[in-house]
Amino acid sequence: MKVIFKYADTYRKAMIIALLLMMVELVVELVQPIIMAKIIDEGIVVQNLQAVYVYGAILLVITALAFAAGIMSSYFAAEVSQGTGYDMRNEMFHKLQMFSVMKVQQFSTSTLLTRMTNDVVQVQNLLFAFMRIMLRAPLFIIFGIVMSFTLNVSLALILLATIPLLFVVMFLLMIKGMKLFNQVQIKIDQLNSIIRENLLAIKLVKAFHRMTFASKRFSQANSELRDKNKQALWVMELVMPIVMLIMNIAMIALLAFGSIQLETTSAQAGEIVGVINYATRMLASFGVFSFLIMNVSRGRTSAQRINEILTQTVDDEVDERREKEKINGDVTFERVSFHYPNMKRNVLENIDLQVKAGEKIGILGETGSGKTTLLHLIPYLYHTTKGTIYIDGKEIDQVGNNVRHDVTLVPQEGFLFSGTILENIRWGNEHLNHKQAEKVAKEAQLHDFIMTLPNKYETRIGQRGVNLSGGQKQRLSIARAIADAPRILLLDDSTSALDTTTESHVLQAIKKRKCTTFIVSQKISSVKDANQIMLLERGKIVEKGTHQELLASSALYRKISETQEREGVQLDDE
Amino acid sequence: MMNKRVRNLSADLKKPKVKNVHETLRRIWQYVKADKMMFLLVVIMVFFSAVLSLLGPYFIGVAVDVMTGTLSFFSFKLLLILLLGIFILQSVTIALQNYWMIGISQKAVFALRRDLFGHVLHLPTSFFQQTESGDLISRLTNDVENISRTLNSAIIQVTTSILTLVGTLAVMIWLSPLLTLLTVTIVPIMYMGMKWITKRTNYYFKERQKELGNMTGFLEETLSGHSMVKLFHQEKRVIDEYQQRNEKLRRAGYWAQVYSGFIPKLMNGLNNFAFAIIVGIGGWIVLATNSTTITIGIIVTFTTYARQFTRPLNDLANEFNMVLSAIAGAERAFELIDQDTEAKEEGKQALSTIQGDIEFKDVSFSYKDNEHVLQSISFHAKPGQMIALVGPTGAGKTTILSLLTRFFQEQAGEILLDGQPMKQLTNQSIRSHLGIVLQDTYLFDTTIRENIRYGKLSATDQEVEDAAKLANAASFIERLPNKYDTVLEGNGQGISQGQRQLLMIARAMLSNPSLLLLDEATSSIDTITELKITDALEKLMQGKTSFVIAHRLNTIEKADMILVLKDGKIIEKGTHSILMKEKGFYANLIETQTVYE
């Protein structure tokens, strides 16, 4: 919760004004019955038309005043809540950009998304409500009790005793109810996941004729949801009748005590009526409390989730001031091991590797053998857990994320941003002119295809534009990578969807650039000419050498090579 | 016929409008009907609680008057006991109406969910192909949830509001028609004010939603492309772009909140205004006209009633929107129930065992009119043969498999299974002999064991593991931390494409089919896994008639018959060696190594 007010503090002035305006409204509301009493007592009862007009006019004026205050407070309260949300979002996003890849993965994209959207909206609503209605009800109750005390102390004591009792009962019930609702939400999620699964897999369901099986699973979850839902709703719906009953009993007590006091002491009837009046109004404002408790608890959870991000230490900060030294391209791995946090098994173990600038390295291996992880270590996206990597003879920890100025990685699935083709090519290098962009597109064998598109380089891709095939995405990713003129280029199986001819053209163009190149591939043909080829198995290098050497020394390599040669052609038609 | 209905449905999706309130309410009633008596009880309770909530304050007033001596009552104690009774009854009736209503509504929603899901499962495959799955899921989840929430509370609230409104209005007219008329003058002002505000809030909330959507899209992209941002050192630029979007969102959000904040103020202001009018004009009437019909007491009572009168009006407006959106949701849900399910299978024959002899006789098929996907396909696959389907995208390979799975029915010609037309056999019996290993298949969010067992629900753990071994899947499964009990999530995220294939083969192994349909993976699978898959498939295909959409020469060479498809027609047919000799389309394809990317 604290975090909300820390951020709202920027808008302290607006907040104070909003709260003051709310107080104006509150005061008017409290004064109203007094003026009304005056109209009746000093006007109508004594047949004084003048007084009716005067007090009537006052009533109209203060009503208008309260109305104006209410309208104005809306502007100020909105400024505070929207501004706070805006600042929180900016700060969170800034933090996220300074998080390492690992950290973002740990949080997972979907929870980060909900934190930055839903949770912030939740906090904004809480703030807005806080300034406008939430404070009113407690203030009203406090004020009501104070007024009652000025009227009649012993009756006010009855009221004072009832209020905490009401709070406790209400609070306990609502906490219980909210707990149950959380369970309901889990049941809803379970049910929805069954629905989603079976609809997405409908072909499978039908092909295996598992309709009855699916219905049975659904029915189970459905009845669990129904029962939980009933329970939760019952508890929640009990709150109001119980609160009403307690308050009403207090009212009877007021009446009983009042009548005794009337007979035994000098108490006035007006006092008793006044206290009863305030009690009635308090009961009415209790409805707000259920809303309040619910919102505060929701807002608190959201604030916690936001705070979790805001208090995280950034572990991949961009340091713009640091000297950028051009990298030559030597890479050395010295007994490098790596494992993910929270996992014991090493993904990479004791990797030794020496690569000179301009060399080409081929990496082969089964899925899960650690190829992608190995590539991620070089641009400092992941950090080694043991051993050291040297870039141009310098420890990578010293170069830090500045290494990325000269290292580029092309992922297998070819991640692109929405925008035009040109924008995507320029993504890493904004200063690229059209000519240069065309040049890299030609190198990536994409130019001819781009020219067939209606808007050529200005064609939008992604959700609102042209859909590219897997191979086209890969080639665009390659174009983007080489546009950055890297000294070290990492290709993570990023030519897998290309046919043999196109692939070899692309690889030829890359070779001409004379940068250090790491190629992860399934196809021996794409790494045949590499200076070194490594075979990875469960995180270890099991074979290392040139194509010829490996053909001679490794049975596994021979087997792969033979299988692929026999296949020869892929009648691929994606 | 079918297609047209489906298309209409997706057109309707875009604008969630209520078309037939009456019909939809009638259908919801069908679900509540079983508890008719209970429902009546709820309504009675609502009535009682409304009356009691009017009686309570009245008797408090009486008690005050008795206390002050302006009214005489035979016993003050008895009055208090009466009051206690009223209050207890009031709370009890409210609690009871809620309790019963929740029971009714949850029961109804349970039944609605059950019916919907059961119905959707039996819809024909063509329906799923033409309907966006996201929308379908939303109908079954969000829309039903919406109905559930509304049924719980809206009925009671609406009834209470109407009762209070009618009751208050009646009492007001009974007290003084003239003052009633004065009070009612605020209704048109309220209406116009609300209209002015909602016109703005609607606009800005839509704007806000749009900006929020924009921002979410941007977030999604930069978060899933986080490593790209890092690699290219674009953090600063992304932050700047984000700030711009955030700024737009703030502006839209600001106005939406400002205007929506006006609503309670307007209501409150009008209440106070009515109060002033009643007191001012009422007082003037009393004094200036010496009216005998309006007394001071009446004015005092009126001021409280004026408040009670606008509140249910406001509540009703809110509830109206809520109910409307629930009805729209219900309509969307019922639209699904109105879709025709797969044709009834009465009079069809079930085959307990099959040989696996398949013959296509002049089979034609089209998804839409005039667009032939398959034209006069004829061939004969003898038991145990392997048929390879080859050809460019859109040639109709997948459609042939879909006809065999009976997801679609041929429109002309005949498909014979063991000499019997498939149309005369039940889908269930055909599918029970079928094994499929598709590229785009789905893995459930459960253990690997259960995913394999899906092929044969009665299989023991041992059988499951044997099948996995036979399918060469055991080695990778046993390397996982929890082995067979590893829970898969998000459609098998975290295991590779090749491993998925192995699981699917294990699943097919377990179901031990006589007829196999395979779709070879096109995506890149490492050679070692590839070898495992090829080996497993060979074991699986042994002695079974199989149809393979093939992408690899290895596979195609082994086929007993290759069907070369183009534009929905078989253009060449024969073994590899025969087709190579013919030097036609197929030979050309192989020789030039043409790859359709």
C-alpha cells in the first residue's frame, strides 16, 4: 500500500485539493438537516414566509456549492489517480528494460503484462475511490458519533459500542468470503482450461471419440465450481442482513434507553430523535464499507505485485557513458558451465573453446543439448555459473553488456516487431539509409521477395500487415542482424526453413563479411565448411573438429551425415 | 446449409446486440423452471422484506411519538418487541431470499454449462474450422460467467428496486399529488444529465480501451522480444516509445474518469435540489395558500421519500445495463446450442474389426460452393499398403485425411472401407480403428502418462510405458525430472517438436489401430530424434494400411503407391521408380529439388 502513496505524493497538491473539495461536500451534507430544521422551525411553524425564502435560498446555494465541489473534485482526483498510474507504468517499464533476459523469463511475460495493465488499473481505481467516497463513510461515522455526543452522552456511548462490533463482524465475514472467492476463481480457471483444451484439441477428441470422457471431466469441474460458488456467495450475502440486524437492535436499545432517560432525567426528546437520526444515516453509509473492504484488499494485492517489480534490483543496466571499444572477434571459453537458477542440472558443462576472429564454428546436437544456451552466453544475455568467457582476451564480465554493440544473435523463430519491413531491418541501426537496407536484404536473399510486395520496403508485417512464412521471417531476421555490422554473428538454427540453394547463398554472403560466426544447425551441409564443428550432447562437447576430421573420428557424425545425404531432397511445402 | 449458418454466426459476433430479449429470457427460464416453487418463495421473500423495510422506520417514528407523548400506545415495551420482531424478520427474509436464489441460479448455470459444453463437443468439425476458437472459448467462459453473476443478484435487486419505486411513488401520490409532481420533475433533468455524461464516458472509455490495447500490444511485443531489445541495445528507444503510448493512455483515462466521476455527483446534486424544491415550494404552499391538504408533517415525510425515490431509479439504470449485457451473453451462448450437431447415426452399421481396404471412387469435395478442393479422386489401397501423398500446399492432401477421419463427408463419389461405403458406417466405429499422428496436434495440460493414455483410456501404467518404449519416447521421458508424471503445460511447451511427435506415436501405438494417418513434420527436427521417429513409425505402420503426407524422400521411396496431387486432382500415381521413369511432375519435383517455401 505504501508504494501507492509514494507515487501519489508527486500529485500532493491535486490530492489535497480533491480531499478539501470532498470535505466541502461532506460539510454541506451534514449542515443540510440543520437548515431544513430551521426552515421548519423558524419558517413554516411560525408562519414566517421570509425565513422560508432565506433558508431556502441558502439551501439552494450550498447545494449548488456542493455540486460544484463534487464536479471539480472529479478533475483533481482523476489527475492524481491517472498520473500515479502513468508514473508507475513508466517506472516499471524502465525497470523491465534494465532486467536481464533471465529475470524477465523468471517473471514470465503474462504476469508482467497483467501487472502493468490490470494491477495498475486496480490501483488507479482504488486511489480515485479513496479520494471521493472511501474517506467519506468513515468521516461521516466519526462526525456522526461526535455530534451524538454533543446531544446525549449515554446514548452516544451505545452507538460507539455498536460500531466496532459491526466492523469486526463485517470484516471477518468479508475476509472469509474473499478467501472463498479466490477459491472460486481457481475453480473457474480449472473449468476454463478444460474448455480451452478440449476446443483447441477438438480434432483429437473426435478422432479418439473421447466426447464422453471430456464431458465427464468437465462435469466434475463444473459441479466443484457450483458448490464453491454457492458457498462464497452465501457468506458474502450474509454480510448485509447481519449488519442491518445489529444496527437495528442498537436502534431499539437507543429507544429503550431514551425512554428511561426521559422519565428519570432531564433529557430532551429532541436529543433522542437526533441520535436516532444519526444512527439511521450511519447504517446507510455502512453499505459503502463492504465495497471499501473489497477494493482495499484487491488494491493491496495489486500494489504488492507492482511493488515486487519496482523493488527488484536491475541486473542489466545500460550504461551509455561507458567507452565503446570495437570488438575484434576472438572468443574463448574456459571450462564454462551453466545452469539455470532453481535447477540443479548443468545445461552446459566444462566447455572449452577457442575461436579466432573471422572463424566459423558449427554446433550440432539434439534438442536440449545446450546449443541455444551456449549462444546466449556470448552476448552476455546469460552469465556463466562457472568458468570464464574471454572476448578479445578480455573477461566478458569486464566488457559487460557493451559486448552487444558488436554481437548479434538470430533466433530460430525469427522474432520480428510490428511495423514495416524497412523498420525491422533498421531496428538495430537507425542510421541505415535505404540503399544500405537494400544491400543487406540482398545479402539475406530477401530483396526479390520484397519487391513483389505491394508497398515494397514499406510493407507492414505482422498482425496488421502481410504474414511472412517461416523462411521469410528468418531471412528478415538475418538481414536485420547483418545491418548492425556485427563482429560476432550467432545463428541459432536460423536457416532451418530455407531451401538448400537459398541457404547456401545466404551463408556465402555472411562468409564474405568475415565476422566470427557461430552456426547452430541440424543440417551438416550448412556447417560443412566451418573451421570447427562441435557435437554437443547433454551440455558437453563430445566431438570437435573439421568436417573431414569428424567423418573420420566420429561414428555418430558419420551416421548423421549419411542419413542426411540419403534424404537429399526435402519436398517441403510449408 | 451448414456453412451459411456458421458464417452468419461469426458475422454476429462483432456487435453484441440483444436481438430477442423475450426469446432469450424464455430460454433462461427453462433452466430455472425446475425450481419454480423455490423461485416463487424468493419473490415472496423479496416482497416481505420490502414491506418490512418500510414498516421498520414507520414504527420507529411511532415509538418516538409515543415517547414524546404526541401519540399514545397501550404499551411502549410491546412496541419495542414488535419492532425487534420486524427487524429480525427483515434480516431473515433477506438472508433467505439470497440463500435460495443462489441455489437456484448456481443450479441453472451448472446445467447451462453442461449443456453448452456437451453440445459443442458434438458440433461438426467444419464448425470449428470456420469459427475462431478464441471467440468460442469466450462464449463458453466469459458469457456464461456473466449470466451466472447476473442471475445471482440481478433478479432480487431488480425486484426490490421496482417494489421500492412503486411503493414509494404510491405513498407519495397518496400523501400529495402536487408534491409528487414536483418531485418527479427531477426525472427528466436526471435523464438529460445522464445522457450528457454517458455520451462522454462511452467515448472516453472506448478510447481508453483502445489505448490500453495499443499499449498491451506494445508491451507484449517488447517483453517477448526482450532479448532482441537487449541484443540491439534499443532499451532507450523502447522506453521512449512506451512513454508516448502511456501518455496517450493517461489522457484518455483521465477524461474517462473525470466524466464518470460526475455521475454520483449529479445524482446527489439532484437529490439535494429536489429536497430544496420540496421544502421551498411546499413551505410556500402551506403558508401562502393555507392549504389543508399539505401539512408540515407531509413535507418532512416527503423529503425522505424523495431520496428513496431516486435511489432505486439509479439502481435500475445500472441493473438494466448489467442485465442487458447478460442477456446478450446468453444469446451468444444459445446461438451455439442452436448449431446443428453431427448428423445422427441411426441405421448406420458399426464395424468391430476391419481389414483396412480403402477405395476412393470418383470422390469430390469442396468446403465452399464452387471451390473444388478435391475432384474425382479414385484409387485403391489394399490392406497393409502404405500410401504417400505428395504435392504443393492446397493440393488437397490434408482433405483426403479429413475425409478418412470423417471430419468431413465426401459430396460426390464413394469411399469404401472393406468394400462398404463409409457413409453407411458409424463415425465412432471408423474412428475406433484409426490412428492419427498429425503435425499440429495438441498435448493436454496433464502428465505425460495421461497424454499417452488418451489413446486407450483403459490402459494400465505398464501398457503406457511399453507403448512409450516401442515409440522410442521412453529415453527422453525418463530423462525428465518426474519421468512419466511430468506435467505438460501450455500445449506441451518445453518439449521439442520431435518429442511431441514421439509422444503422439506412443499414443497411437497404445490405441493399436488398423488404419494409420500420418502427417510428417516439416519443421526442423534434429537428425537423431528424426531417426528415432522414422524407426518408431516403421514399427507402428507394420501390417497396417497407412496414409502419409510425406515431405521426405526417404519416406516417399518406401511407399507402395505415391499419389501426386495438384489443385485437387491426382495427376500422377505409382511407385517411386515408375514415376521417375515417367518423367512427369513428380520426377521434375525430385530432380530440381524444388522446395515450396
